Amino acid sequence: MKKSVGILGIIISLLFLSAELYLLKVIQALEMVHGQWRTNAWGYLSEPPCLIAVVITLAALLYSCYITFSSK
């Protein structure tokens, strides 16, 4: 049971991580409308809201991996 919960957590956190990384380009496009943007979309990871979201997702991914591989 714990292993299936861990696998489900891995899948969900990877989906969230891919959505967050995709949305960096969306943030860049929205800032282009206002006239000021960063040339690299990865630069938005230094902004606190984006960084906190990615760190929480990575923490959930690591915890899910721990649950999956530590359970028998």
C-alpha cells in the first residue's frame, strides 16, 4: 500500500514540476506584454514565488521516492 502511494506521489509531483517549468515561458510571455522581461525563462526561478513552488514540488518528489524505495 505504501509503495503504491509513493509511486502515485512521484507521478503527481513530476506532473506538477513539468507544469511549473512550462509556465516559466508563460510568465516570460506575460511580461513581454508589459515591456520588461528576462531574456532567459530560467531566470524567473530566482523570483521567490517560483522558487518556493519548485522547492516544495522537489521536496514532495524526494519524499515520494523515499516512501517508494523504503517500503517493502
